[in-house]
Amino acid sequence: MDVLGRDAAREAYRVATGGAESRLVGFVPDAMIAEGVRLTGGRGHRTAYDWIADHAREIDNALRTRAEGGRPKAPFDRIVLEEE
């Protein structure tokens, strides 16, 4: 799982998973991350990156489910593919 930075306009972190031929890029909403952790106190980005790393498997599954036309299980159903 690669974190490609934060997209302020989408209020989400841009993430990528997979290899060269199966790479998927999507957005993990700030609000989804914030439900489980505090993103304040000057550690917001580090905390978000840690949360994404801790949930990499679920995020990967959500991106793959979206790519196959399905809907991931909550709360990961809020993750969207970049092209959506």
C-alpha cells in the first residue's frame, strides 16, 4: 500500500495498491480515518498514514471490489477509485 498524499479538495488520502499491471488508485476519506483516531495535535498526517498502514488489507479489498463493480462492506464502502 502506497500513500500518494492528501487531496485537500476531496478531503481524502490518495492511495495505491498492486503491482505495475494490477495497480489501483483510490481515495480514503479523512472522515473515515477520523472516526477511529484523532487527527489533531500536529500529528494528523502521521496518524492517518499509520491508520492506512494498519488497514491496508481492508483498503486493498475495497479497491479491488470497486474495480470489479461491487460495493465494499461498511465502513470501507466510502473508499472510491480515482476514476470514479
